[in-house]
Amino acid sequence: GEDITPARDRGVLKIIKRPGSKDESPMIGDKVYVHYKGKLANGCFFSGLPVAPSCLTSASLLGQVIKAWDIGVATMKKGEICYLLCKPEYAYGSAGSAPKIPSNPTLFFEASNAGEPAREDLFEDGGIIRRIKRKGEGYSNPNEGATVEIHLEGFCGGTRFDCKDVKFVVGEGEDHDIPIGIDKALEKMQRGEHCVLYLGPRYGFGEAGKPKYGIQANAELVYEVTLKSFEKAKESWEMDTKEKLEQAAVVKEKGTMYFKEGKYLQAVIQYGKIVSWLEMEYGLSEKESKASDSFLLAAFLNLAMCYLKLREYAKAVECCDKALGLDQDNEKGLYRRGEARLLMNEFELAKCDFQKVLEVNPQNKAAKSQISVCQKKTKEHNERDRRIYANMFAKFAERDAK
């Protein structure tokens, strides 16, 4: 059999019984389903078919299975059937695994890879999928605002459009033509990690595309990224109030710049920093408290506008609620909450918000117009409900008649 161990010490020998597809093999962090049956050197089975497939986490498989599986499964293709002969040091060693597996066992497996590996969905929304080619070191990750040094290569439709070493601040990758998905993924990476990232349009260059690279609107991207080094940004508890207020002014301007450029996810990161620094800050002087409230109010209002643009209306309402907690008669807060509620089909609540806007500023023509829209939408909604219920009762009556 072929020696598949990195050390070439014949600790795991593999013979392919049936080749698999031409798809690439699993990587670190992939979840793969493998049917298997195992024998001891004396020919006795200790596990076998027919059984439900065992779920293994592949390669170099993060140490969740015996070392022989880490190595062996990482070489398999979809649909492949193979034999693995494993020395004790790559299996259960001197301890064995009572009661079925004795001390220092040599094991023989017949294994089949049942399907495509399930890739790691970093934020459970399908937008950023990661596959790790080389695991990083340590337990620390970059945070928002960390300074990172990375090597990246970007691909679209199989064509490489970018390749560079770059140093930048997490959350500000767009300044170096790096999409927001890379910023987000870096917060999950470890020093020295080399991974492949599959970015959906939301986390790529979005509707704007990137003409500089010939990237069309809503393109899916693939990046290979190596995190070479990083220096974490100060956490909130490491900053005093003066420093937080100084930095709040800086990131507010940065957020506004991103917003004007239509880079709403990047703007959210900047405005969000103000909230994380100041929302729970206590023991301020009167002057500091006034400045803090001013920054927080602006941050919540701007976040609400960003979320409206991103069509995340519930988050927009939440930010408006926060803003109105600081200033209950804030015209922008009331209007933007009304907009979000209208888009969520909460017509009566939206109308109440627009009416409050008029109480604050009777000259607000946009609010007057939105009240008319709310009334029209409410009427249409009620008429649609009447038609639905009328048809429903007609069907019930017809059924009863039969």
C-alpha cells in the first residue's frame, strides 16, 4: 500500500479499492460522512456496516478522531472506497479503547467517502464559507481595528484578479480594495492560518462590483488568505474616556465617508465602534456625558440609515429606539423608525411615528406624504384580507353543502 503519512514512516498504508470523483479532497474543518468497518489484526470486527454513517471532521481533522483518520480521510475523494492499515501510534496506542480494542492494536479499515464535504459557514448565513489549508497557531484572533499583515489572492470565475501582500486595519480593508468578507473572516483566523474563503455578493464587492478588477455586480469571489501577523486593537476596557471620545470623532468621520460611498457594511463597523466604546460608559463628567450622548445619538441614527439601506429593518428599528431613548423627540429617529416599520408592513405603527414627526416639525412634507402611504397600504391590506376570508368561507360553505 501507499504510505500516506507526512513522516513517511509507514504508519498508515492506503490501497484504493474504487477511485472517487475528481473533486478536491477535504480540508481542515470540513465535515465528511464516511462509511467504514474496522478489523483488528486477528480478523475480528470492532465496528461495521450496516450502520448509520459516522460523522467525521476532516483532516488534519482537528484531532477529533484517531490520527490515521485525520490523515486518511484527508486524501479521499467523493465516492472513493479504500483500505487503511494503521499502526498503533496512529490509532489507539498503548491505551487501546476498551472493551473492543486492546492495547497497541494494528487496525484495518475499509472506508468509503459518502459525499461532498460540508464546509464551514463562518456566520451561518451562507455568505462566507471557509476551508482551512493550514491551521494557525495559538488561540488569539484579530479584533475590529487590529492591524494585520496578510497575503491574499483573489479569484472570480476561475480567473485571478488580485495577488498581494498588504498591511491594513480590520474593518478598513476597502481602502486597499479588499472586500468586507475578508475583514469579517480575519476575526475568526489565527496567526499563520492559510485558508480559502468563498464570498457571496453581500460580502464581496456587492451591487457596485469592482471595475478596477473587471468584477461585475453581485459576483461571487474566492480568496486564498494567509494571516502572517497581527497586532490587536485596544479593547474598550483598555481605553480611558478621553481616548474613547477622541477615537469616536475619528471613526464617525470614517463611517460617514464609507456611507457616502455606498459601503454600508463598512460604515456599520465604524459606527458600531462608538456604541461599543460609549454605550456602557459610566462616571462621566457633565461635559464628557454631553459629548458621549452626542456621539451615541449620531451613531444610532447613522446605523439606522445603514440598516435601511441594507434592508435589515428590524435592526434599523432597534437603533432608532436607542436614539429615541437619548432624545425622545428626535425628528430623524422618528422618521427613520417610521420608514423601517412601513417596510415591515407595520402600517399603524409607522403612521404613529410619522404623526409624531409632524408634532415635532409640522413643516415636514415627507412625513405628511408617508402618512398617506400608510393609510393607502392599510386599506389595501384590509381589502386583501377581506377577499382571502371571503374565499375561505365560501369554500367552507361549499364543502358543508356537499
